[in-house]
Amino acid sequence: MPDEATPRRRRAPAMSLEDRREALVQATIPLLLVHGANVTTNQIAKAAEVAEGTVFRAFKDKQELLTCALRSAMEPNTEIELIDRIEVTAPIEERLTGAVKAVTGYLDRLWSLMSALRDTGFEPHKEGGERKGPPEEMQRVMRRVAELFEPDADRLRVEPLLAARLLMGFVFTNRMQHQGFGEGAAESEQLVELFLHGTIRTGGEQ
């Protein structure tokens, strides 16, 4: 008979199906960067600290899990949070440099993941159907970047949203290396300087 003075241990509440799916997705994302689509459900289960059978109770098959993991990785929530922390009273060069660094990190992370998947035979774009126009994730980022142009809207030659889209084009092209685009890349501060002031030196510049 248990000692009356001994407190009973409470069982941890069981995870809901959605919580379990989310835990498996988050465990899968870093494994995809290493193994691509060749990651096994056993590796995923170990990373999530669950039995392998749990994977198939939460997802129809591994393909569904990989697709969900890719969609989750595409969410730019971390980068948007970084952009939202930028002080709007700072000089425009500082605001845009912070935005460029956030977007560059997002692109590098996303492209690394998609490359690992493609190299192992998983075609990311085919999983979610054909998309037209910029993905919603990048539109969310562009709208946040546009807000950083707003304090200087009266100085702009174009609307803030178009300015943001053009800046994102700079960032996108700057990260495209090893595909006929050369090896060099501008630093974030240099990219913003070129975007705002052009590539031609003015009088007195060295």
C-alpha cells in the first residue's frame, strides 16, 4: 500500500494529433537539410523521441510528412519578426540593411532545403501544385519591407510596395550563385548602398 504522505506523480497530458504532427514536422526539417528526401521515418521518430509507428498515425505516409515539413520551412515568421523589430525612426540605410539581412537568411535557408530535396529526387514545386505569381510567403515579406520605406515615402520615385519589390529583386539576384551568375555577392550594406544610390560614383567619391 503506497505511503499516504507520498505525492502521486501526475501523468503528462497526452498530445493532441495536431501537436504531434507539428512536433514531427519540426523534427523533420533539420533532417531534410542533411538527408534530403532520403531521410527515414525511423530517423524522424528518433529525432522526435517517439515510436516510428507514431509517424504513420499522424501522417498518411512519409510523402505527406515531407510536404508538410517543406511548407512549414517556407513560413517566414522568424524573418518577419526580425523585420518588425527594425526601428522605423532609424536612417533608411539601416532599416533596409536589416531587412536585406533577414530576407537573405530566409532565401539561403529555403534554397538549401529545396536543393537537398531535389538532389534526392523530391520535387518541391510539384507537391503543392502550380503556383502563379510570387508565393504568399514572399508577398508577406514584401509588405513588411514596404512599411520600412513609408517614413521616406515623399522622397521615393515609386510607391513603397514597388520599392520593396525592386529591393527584393536585388536580394534574390545577389544570392543566385553557381548558376551562371558568377561567384561574387555584395554584402547587405553594399547592396543597400547600390540600390539607393546606384553604381556610378559621384564627384569626390573614391
